[in-house]
Amino acid sequence: MSWFGKRTVTRLDSLETHESASLALQSGASVMNKSAAELWEEQPYLRTVVNFLARNVAQLGLHAFTRDAEGSRERLRDHPLAAMLRRPNEDTTGNELIHGVVADLALFDVAYLMVEDKSADGAGLGLRRIPNSWVKGTESKSAFRIGSYLVQMDESGETVKVAAENMLVFHGWNPTDTRIGSSPVNALKAILREQIHAQTFREQLWENGGRVGSYLTRPKDAPEWGAEGRSRFTRMWSAWSGSGNKAGGTPVLEDGMELKRVGFSAKEEEYIEASKLALTTVAAVYHVNPTMIGVLDNANYSNVREFRSMLYGDTLGPIMSMIEARLNEFLVPRFADVDGVYVEFNLGEKLQGSFEEQAAVLGTATGRPYMTANEARAKQNLPAVEGGDVLYIPLNMALPQQISDSQETEEVTADAA
């Protein structure tokens, strides 16, 4: 069982494509000699779904919180961890970092963040996304653990060894290796190959195919067509077609003539259905409801609203949970004074509904007004007004003690008068 602790080096420099930043060939993906990155650049449906996932997770915002012994929590705004989440490094915002991580996970099923320790310069910790193509190999401590990663920006650059403790690696499940994921593009090879062939065929058809969509026939026993008759008919037909003055009308053919169609229509070739199938299949592999990315065959207001709620639960929830768990376990402990501190996506803001829905629910739940005038003005970015911090409650909604206090106040005022 010595192989459990055997130290090995895996080099990926010899690969024809370097889209795989994992430990073995099976974690990468290629279709018709195109890497996963090239497929994302060229295939609209793959790009649509990958960007859809990345954009919707990145927009939520990743916040730092602390939880006390009583279970209540408070958002940390001035903590070094919160500052790093807002700006992970000198060149990147928090939104851009999370977008890159989710996009890498969607495309390669593995994403890399390198932890930079600049405490000596007074800058503290930082994070940088390492593109998949930069990771050229690994040094493994055992069958279950990586010792270090070999990172190279380009073929002519220097290879840098990054210790595993300074690399946050997010990856999915792989049935043959616990250290890496397996790109979803592997499951889409057939559908992507079909789309590539379909696009190539349509390009060839437009570039090389004849532009004749129909043709005219004359009966074989029709009288001979003289030069004058042929010229007259040609002028007449030109007026009815192209940019002629009668274009779009119904031409009058000579006796026995027929207008016949050439080739197949998009409907007959089922091009639209094949295109929908491709988009639906790509969406299914990524657990995205096709309605959310433009397949509106059975869409209506009510089900789209429910699909939106499902998006942040069934589709994006597992991705966010993976990111939160790894950051909380391997990044947060590297900061000082982090007892009870954790990071979490601001999911509640996306699911809280419109202002009207919130007002109706909270008003019903409390049975009374729940917001002061200044709190309402703050939501509209308006300045506070004098006396706006008092929560006014109508007498028909007030508690008995409040009614009694109000009556006593009125009596005192009357006596003073």
C-alpha cells in the first residue's frame, strides 16, 4: 500500500491542448481537436449556459459575517476578510473573481485560486485566479492529496511551483480520481460535434450553393420560343422578381409553364428543432431550466417566476455551497480574529421578492406598521427628515398599553392647558 504515500510528478506539457488544468487527461475535454476553451469561444449554446451560471452567481455578492453565542449574526464590513472579498487583488473586483471561478467550474469542472500573502508589505492576504491552461502539472503527496502545482503562464515562461496550501482548488466529482473533476464538455461531445457539422454545412451552403430557390419549366410540346418571345418573358419576369417594380406580386405564366421549388426548407430539414434540442441538452447537462435561457415554448408569467426561484436553489445552490465551504474551511482560518466568522453569498436579496410583496408579507406577519418614514426614505436614497425615526401606529392597531399611555399623555396635556 506504499502507493498511498508515494510522491509522484504529473506533467501536462506534452498535451496537444492545455485546457485541462487537472491531474490527468480524463479531466480535460476536446471535440474535433477543439479544446473546451475554444468550444466556449465558438459554440453559442455552451457559451450562453456557462456565462449564465457565472453571471448569476457573481452578481449575488460574497459577504463576511460573524455569529455570536446567541445565534444572531452581524455582517462584517471593516474586517480584512471583507476587504479582500471586495477587492481580492490590485486588479480584480470580487464580482470578477467569482465570475471566473464559476465559469472555470462550469467549463472544466475545476477552478484555481492562488492565495497571495503580502503581509510583509502591509497588504495582507489576496486571491488571484489561475487559468486552467497555466497549470501544467502537479506533485502528489499521495493518492488523495496534491503536494504542489506547477504553474506556467506560457510555453516560454518560467514554471513556478505553488504549494497546495496556497492554492484553493474547487472541483466536481470524478468516478476515477478523488483529486480532480471531469469537464461537462465530455458529456456534450456528440451534441457539440453535431452543431459544428451543422454550422459548417450551412456556411458551405451559403458560400458555394446555388442561389436558385426555384425554377420555371415549359412543356416539351410547347411551341418554339423565339428570341422576341424569350426577351419579352425575361423582361416580364424581371419586373416580378428581384427589385422590379412588381416584385412581391403574382407573376402570370405562359400556358403550361410551372414554377417548381429546389431544395429543402429549414422546416423540412428540422434545423430549428435540432437547434432547440442542442440548447436544451446543453442546459440539461448544467442543470439549467431551458426556459431561463430562451426556450420559451411553454413559458408563462407564473412558471417563469417559479423557475427563477428554482434557479437559486436547485441550479446555483450547489455551486455556491461548494465555494462557501472551501472558503470557510481553507481561507477564513488564515485571518486573525475569525472566531465565529464565515462567508456567505447574499442569496436572500435575490429571493426576497419585490418591494410590494415584502410590504404585504411583513405587514401581515407583524399586524402593524413595521417601517419608519426615514427607513422608507433611505430605501429610495432620500435624506432623513426630522421626526422620521418615530414608528407611528394607528390606534386601531396599537397594543392596550400603548392606548393607555396615549390617553394619559392626552390627560396630562389637557391639565397643563
